[in-house]
Amino acid sequence: MANLDGIDRKLLAELQAEGRVTNVELASRVGLTAPPCLRRVRALEEEGVIRGYHADLDPSKLGFAITVFAMVSLKSQAESALREFEDHMKALPEVRECHMLNGEIDFILKIVSQDLQSFQEFLTSKLTPAPNVDSVKTSLTIRTAKHEPGVPLED
């Protein structure tokens, strides 16, 4: 875990809430002048604490009306089999998240699709035939009650 002081945590909270804030405005919000603020942000980026800056897009407004969570069990849990599956998932743009789990399910995937038919095609042509897949159980989201990227940072 990174060794962060109160100012670093304030910087991260502000950037997490509004990634497009200017350095001058960010410095003002955390009580710094612009040059040391920029140095701190760059140091956080170099340390990998800040991994990137992204726009939060509305999938439905871009034609992706379906979000599905897929629970995938593999035939083998050998490291090479796990990596092969992960590499295959990284190559599929519909798969937005891929997390290895402990327990009966090996991976949970977050998948976006335009509609049920295109998801069914994805499922049968790309996911179930993927390397080492034993079984796939899917659940379609009905609605999203909370979507908070990042981590909780105290003020």
C-alpha cells in the first residue's frame, strides 16, 4: 500500500470524483499552489496509485442495452490454463471486467451487449468455446442501483 499523507488522499478523492479538474482548480481545492500539486499528482501516477483517467460512458446511449454477469468454471485450474483463459478474455471487447475468484466459480465476467440476440451469439460463439471452459452461468442485470468506480477515500 502506498504511503499517502492527507493531501495525497485529498488529491485522489478530488481526481476520483472529477478527473477533468484543472491542476489550478485541484491545487486550490486541496490547499496547494499549482506546481507542488502537479508534482504530487505526477508522483502518484508514476507510483501506479493513479492508473489512468477515463470518461464514464453510458452503455445504453451507445447501443449496449444489456449488461450480463457470467460465472465461469474451468476444467483445469493449472496456472497455464488460467492465463490462457484470461488472455482470451482480454481479447474480447464485450468482456469489460474479468475477475478470478476463489471457491466453486473460477471467474466472474462483466459483459456488455447490444441485445439478447447478440449476447446469445457471443455466449455460444466466443465464451463457451473459450479455452478450458467447463460451464458458464449467466445473470442479466435488471437495473444498477449503485455504480461507484474507485475506492472509498475519507475526507
